[in-house]
Amino acid sequence: MTAGIEIILVDDDTDLRRATRQTLELAGYAVRDFAGAQQALAELAGESEAVVISDIRMVGMDGLELFARIHALDPDLPVLLITGHGDVDMAVKALQDGAYDFIPKPFPADRLVQSVARAAEKRRLVLENRLLREAASATPEDLPLIGQTPAMEHLRQTLRQIADTDVDVLIAGETGSGKEVVATLLHRWSRRTKGNFVALNCGALPDTVIESELFGHEPGAFTGAQKKRIGRIEHSSGGTLFLDEIESMPLSTQVKMLRVLEMREVSPLGTNEIRPVDLRVVAAAKVDLGDSEARGTFREDLYYRLNVVTISIPPLRERRADIPLLFAHFAARAAQRFRRDLPQMTAGVSRHLDTHAFPGNVRELAHFAERVVLGLTQTPPQNMPASPPGLSLPERMEEHEATLIRETLRQTRGDVRETIEALGIPRKTFYDKLQRHGINRADYQ
């Protein structure tokens, strides 16, 4: 079944409508049924994630008129027509005019389900390709911190609330989750935009260089220091200093950084001069600095000094509904960058977006979008979702099990009864697995 697609069933024969609905629901589809075409038409919109099934002969507006109205509203919305023997010629004409399929009565259940499955997949690809085209015409300013899930809505709201304050912020998130994007937005949405946004990756610089980069130096401060250099801290005065991977900062530098945060002043290497700085620090870590074991050699007092406000960025696997939006944005950006046409969404790419774990988070998704635009992507087989590299067989099985549970929850919209029936497991086992994999059923309702 194609997740997210709803079936709109229209038939004024109560018994046939009830039987058809039951067939589709047993196949795993969400169905809304209507006794009249006019009521069904009122429920449809141009971007509906829907497939329409309609009888032709009905009182009032018949199925052919309903198809014509829907086709005018959205020519890509699939309409399947159920036909009696005398309606076949009319149905063939409708097929030529753009109807997706016609199914003559009486029909076997699998004939209907197979046609609906193909129509649902087509509808999904149509909507995803529209999303790609919309993203191609959008600018980065239109898409700050992309996502429509509750977690991302909450994150944007939090950033808006604290951006105009001068509190220091600690950002927690896995590798590739978008910590620098969050830091950039904190600066962009603040009153400090006249100052510089200065970023430094603490894990990318050797110990011998990082202090000079941060604090600056005077000529002769050390061997090779021939000219005066303004450090990143002073350069960010009036703006925002972003320290990424701060857990990698050397211990000796941490001591000096603690004083900078407490006194808001800096002393360059090779001088006793004290220079005041108007500083806002945004630090990011890919480990939990609140955990003493994960923190390692990172100073506890520096952690508490930075931890005025902590923002946690959810990993991509916990906000999978945002993946199509993000992919569309990255694909549009890559097409512009590489001067390529925006490719059509294929079933293989769509399946990969649905099932892959994306351990590298947003960064991995961006690179995947670039490979798709360049035509270099080979997606995994349909029945073999990709797993993160380096996992043992039991770990891969656990990952695959979690993926299947999440996919089934998406298909059933979080309905427990339908989910456990689809998975074929007892209710208690189902809840045990939700807890073990950290899956929140409410996210799918």
C-alpha cells in the first residue's frame, strides 16, 4: 500500500459501496465513502492525496460528470470508474479523456485492489514531483529550517522566542542534523545582524592553532606570528560566535573560554591588553554534554555556563514526514548548482526516501539528492531497505524491524488494532517493540 493516500469511494448502491469499502480497508487503505458525487466533489482539493473510485450510473450527478469535474480541478488525480455492461463504451471514452481505469461489474477483489495500488503510486509520484517543482522556484529565505512536523514547528517557535535575547545557547544534535542552520537562524532572526556571524569548528583545528584562531595574536607572540591577527571572538563582537563540536575544544582553551563567557572580554596572545567584546555564543555538540561519561574531558563548569538555553534538534528518523520536503529543496538546489534539469521522482527514489534510516541525517539526504540530480543513484531493491553501515546482523534485523513498524504505523495512521493485525503480533509484543525502538505511536495519528 502507498502510505498517505486516501480512497474516495462514490456509489449510491449502499450494499455495493459497503462491500467495496470493506475490500479496500482489508487491503490496508483509508477509505471515505459517499452516496452521491456532489458530496464527494466538495471534499476534494487540487493537492488531495487521494484516488477516486466512482460508479458511473448514479442519481443526480453521474460518475462521468464527476470525472469531468475532477479532471478540470486536477487532471492528474486518478479516477477509477466502475461500469455496468452497458457502460463500457462510455468508460472507454472516459479513459481516452484521461480517466485512470475502468472496472466492469462484477469484478474480483484483487482486480480492484491492484488497480488502486497502481493509481495510488502514480498519485504519490505526481504530488512529489509537484513538490520538487515548487522547491525549484523557492529561494532559501522561503524555506528556513524546513519541516512541517510538530517537532520542527516547536523548534522554529523556540528559535523565534530566544533569537532576540542575548542568552548563550547550546545546540544538541547528531552529526548532519543541521546545527549550523539553527545557529545561523538564531543570528538572522536577532537584533545582532549588523555584526558578523562567525563560525569555528573546534574539532577541525589542531590544539596549537585553535587559541590563535579564537583569541587572536600580536606580532611575535609565537614562532611564525609576523602580523597582528584579530581572533574569531573579537571579530564576532556585536554579532554571533558559533562554536561547532565544542566537545573537541582542548582543555587549556576551555579554561580561557570560560573566562571570556564570564567577563565578556578577550586578551590576544602576546599582549596583556584586555579588550571588551559584545558577545553572544552559540555552541553545538554532537554528544550529550549533560552526561558525565559522554562529556569526557569537557569541563563541567563550562557546560553549565553555556547551558543557559539548550535546543535539541531531532534526528531525521524521528521526523520522517519532513523527508519529502527536504529532498525537494535539496534536489532543486542541486539542479541549479549543477545546471541540470530537475529529474522526475521515480518509484525507486520514493521508496528509498520512505525506508532508508538516514543515519547521516539531513546532510546524508542532501548528498542523496545531489546524486539523484546527477543521475548517479542506485536505489536498493524494494524488499531490502538500506541499513547503516557497520551494523551486525542482529542490529540490522532490529533496524529493519523498526522500519517495518514505522511504515505500518504510517499506513494505518497510528491505529493500534490495524497495525498489530498487519504485523501479525500480539498487542503486548507490539507495545514492547515500540518502547524498545523508541517509537511514539502518537506521531503517526
